[in-house]
Amino acid sequence: MLRKAFFRAFFFLLLMAALASPAFAFVEGEGYSKGAPSDSQAPLSNGMTWFVRRVPVLLYNPNSVTASLEGNKGEISLSDVDLVWGELWTKPGWAQEGSRYGLNELYIPINSNMTPAPASGTKKVILPDADFDDPDVVNFLADYFDVLPQVRYIDKGNAWAGDASSGIFVNVPMPSREDFLAQEAGMNDSLAAKWKPYLANKAYSDGLIPSADGSTQYLRALDAFDHGATFYYHLLLNPGPQSANWAVAAETSPNYDENAPDGIGFYRGKDWSDQLKNSPASVPGFIGAVTPWANLKLEGPVEITGAPGEEKEAQYTITNESSADLAPDVAVKREGGTYVTAAAGVPVKAWDKTQVTLKFKVEDKPYKVRVAVNPFGELLESTYKDNYVDVTVKPIAPDMYVKLLDPGASEAEPGKAYTGTVVYGLAADYPVPVKATLSLTNNGYYATASNGTPLNDQVPVEFQPGEEKTFTFTWHGDANGNTLVAKIHPVNPPDDRDWSNNKKETYVPPAAQCTDISASLTYSPRQQRYAGMNTALVATISRDNEGPAGPVQVKVTISGNGIYDTKYISLNRGGSTTLSWVIRPNTAGSYTFKVTAAPIGVEDCRPGNNSDTVTVPVGSLPGFNPPDSKISVELIS
């Protein structure tokens, strides 16, 4: 939190609390004295009457901050500090809190004769900051450092200093009070050049604001709402009667004022126009902080593509949103790495843009980099959120394809071996070789090419641009059919321009299955048969060792001479069954019978042998009389 508070801005201007002596001075001639105010020397003259007060202004670089946590309370110190006299111009008659910024303006005149008083030690100075408005921040800092919380005085429901900020005590190198009081007003040319990048006004070519008569040039320290500064202030209000608040202000560190109502100091108030005219010393004191800053912005492509191994150029635009010519570095940081300077000291004029060209090496696989302007924070800015562009560098995708998948058969018999052909390729328009993994599966199981190349999606195979590779392979038929799938997947780069042609799939149905059912028929016994005798018709039904692996249902029928009967049996591969029917011929003659066996649900491979006939000769015996039914043949069982 401390780092955020002190490093968020590049510089603070501290208006140190000191009392007025004389209480107010009007601009008149070369010096400061009471009298009729003169608008001729006012910066941005507009015919108004201005009250002018000489004020001390502390400028410092927060890069020079150090902190020590030794002892009960830690110490914060600054080493790079400049202390000058500025001018606070105030318009009388203003009474609205919201108009504070427009009616109270801080300028620093350019004075070539000014010589900074040398530092003679360190003193504690209160630095306000908007981050201290967060109670959590103030409470955290108060555990380690001396913090002065903002007092917000409420009078008849009106809150004074409602947008003021708390402050923290910081050790600052300072000249002696006497030497500083003797220092001439303004900045010399060297100091002006140092601070001009942050305080210059872009409305003027040299960034300096001339007075109406042209006699003086100024840097406006409260260019608060155009790129260059942000204004904070700290009102030191004491609850109770306000007539004594000058005393509160007089006690504010570093006490470089004369501790009396008429001592040297500056305006430190709210809307106190009457007091400014009649009794300026009764106006409450404040510490104002003006945060000057630059802002750099980087814009450019977020994706860079090329063939693996190629070096690609990309242009990025740097925008300088500040009043000074800058020369920031541009660096590139790979994801997980650190910044590496790609372009050092790129010049970009104030309020202007410039382009920088960077080179990126395309690799086999995509990677991310961050391109940043001012990557090391050498120029502290109001925000760094627009200082970088996140870039993906990735190879362009090749077009790899499966050109052909020929199984070599339109149907497959279970267990039978077949030879297929598969062709993989890389489109000719890709500029460099590409490695890819190849796969071929038969019902989900990987196959191996006849030349030993594993087609298992594991071993990368290199393709030259335009090259096609042909492989033959062996596969075996399955009773439920075969699904063959061929795929190709690029490895470097791991992307493809057209994934729709990276796969081919074909289905080979099983060959229609059949089995051979055969039937033979005889009678028993084979002796001479006579009318009235029982005779057995005996059929043998057999199945060859082929067709479906499981049993096959068979329908068996016997017919002839008025007899018809059906039986159902089940036969495994190579199995047979014997069936019999008992008949009784009642008259002499020749009787022919036929047996037929037909597989159910399966085609008969050789239907010519699935039936047979037999003729039974029957003689007559003396004294045998046929039954009254006149049935020539009876089916007994």
C-alpha cells in the first residue's frame, strides 16, 4: 500500500504550511506589496483582480524514497528534492466549494537569476495523497509510520475539506529556513528543464505560459485535469471556532513560516474571501499536493503468424500524452520470463506518436509475449494499464490430409485377412516440412503398416511440402463388420488449416453368412415289409462346420402318401441329429416318402442336399384285412 501511495505518481508538489506575512500582497511592479492588484502580470490574464502570495513548493522524485522500520515507528525518506518559491494566484469573491480549482491557481515563474539554497539537513514534511483516504490504508500505515489523518470539519451540515487527503510524515533534505527565505522566486533554466516535462502546458509550443504583458513565463503547477498533473490537498482544520485556525496551520511541519499572523507564508484556505481581504491570517491552513505525470500508450497487433522458423516484423505505435519529448524503451517479455529491451530510447515528441518495428521469431508452437513501452518504470506514469500489448506469436497452420482409405474389400468374412491402402499428405503451399502423427484403426485397434511404420498416433513422421505417403496394411474381418479410421495430426505446428480432411472413415459390412444343412432318409428294418406291419422312417439331418458360430435352428418335414409332419431341431457346427417316424401301411404297394431340412434365419449354402426320398415296397399276407378306415398308410408315431 505504501508503494502504491508513493509511486503511483511521478512527482508531488508539496505546498508547505506557513503563515502569511504580509497577510496578502498584490502584484505591483517588480515586487510583492500591498496595493491595487495589477492584472498585467497575471498568467492567463482575463481582466480579473488577483491576490498573489509567494508560496514554497517542494518537488520530489518518489524513485528516491527509502523506508526504515527500525524502532517504534519507521522512517520514510526522500533524497531527490527541489524547493522553490512559487506564486499562488487567488480570485476574490469566490464562495463555492466546487469552484476551488479554478479560482486558486499555483504558478512557478521562470527566473534565470534564481539559485537554489543548499540543503543543510533533513526535516519532516507532511505529504498528502488520495490513497490515504482509505481508512484501511491509513490504519495500516499508522502501525509503522507517523500519519496525520485528515480532519473534516462539519458546520451546520456542511463538510469542509470533504475531498481532502490525509498525509504522512517524510524526511526531506531542506535548506535552512533563513537561506530559503533569501532564495529568489521561481526556477532557473536548469530546474525548469528538469520539471517542464511534467508541468508544461501543451497549449504553448515551449510549454510555458506567458504573462499578459509578456514579461514573465510560468509553469502552471495545477494543470490538474490535462495530462501533466493531479491535485490533492490537505486541510488542517480544527473543530471549533475558526478564528484560531491560523495557529493550527502555523504548527504544521516544517514550520518554515514566521509563527505569527503576519509572518511570511501563503494562502491556505477554503472559500474565505472576506478573511483574505481583512484578516488573511485567520484562514485555515492546508498542504496542497500536485501530482505531475506523463502517460505513454502502446498500441499494435495482438497476433503474429508465420511459418515455423520465420522472423516476422510488426509495428507498434507509441503515444506520448505529456508535455515533453520523451525517449522510452520498448521491451518484450515472454510469458513467465523477464523484459528484454527490443528498442532502446525510442524518441517520441510531446503529444505525438511514433512507430517502432519489432521482430518476432515464429516457433513450432504458439507462445505469448508482452510488448511494453517504459517497461522498467523509469518514467513513472499515472497509469501503466495502457503501456503494453499482449501478443500471441503462432505458426500458420499447414493443411495435412488423408487422401485415401481403401480397405480392399466391400465385405469381409469373419477371421479372413484383407489388405488395405491408406494415403496421407501435406499440401504443397506450406513453406516448410511438417511432422505429423498417423493413425489407422480397425474397430478401435491400431494397425501397423506393411513396411513396419506404426500407425498408432505416437511416432511423428515428417512430410515435405506437397509430399504424400502411401501405406498398405493387413486387417481381419469381424462377424459384426469392420470400421476402419485413418487420421493425421500435425505435431509442429500442432494446428491444421482445414481439420475436415484430416480423417477418413469407412465401414466394411460382414459377408452374408450361410451354412450347409443336408438330409438323408431310409426305413427300418430293411426286410420285406407287409401290409399291417409297422415300419420306421429314419432321417439323418447334418450341418457342415461353417457359418454362424452358434447353433442354427432347422425345420424338418416328412411327407408322402397322405403323411405330413414337422419337427424343429438345433444343430451346432459339424453336428447331426437322427429323427424317426413309425408308419403302418395297410395295403400292399410301393410307398414313397420325402424328408426336407431347411435352416431358419440363415441361408443354406448348398440347398441341393437338404432333402432326400425313400420308397418302401409293401407286400400282402394271406388273411390280412385292411382296417375299415381305408387309410393306406397310418402314422403311428
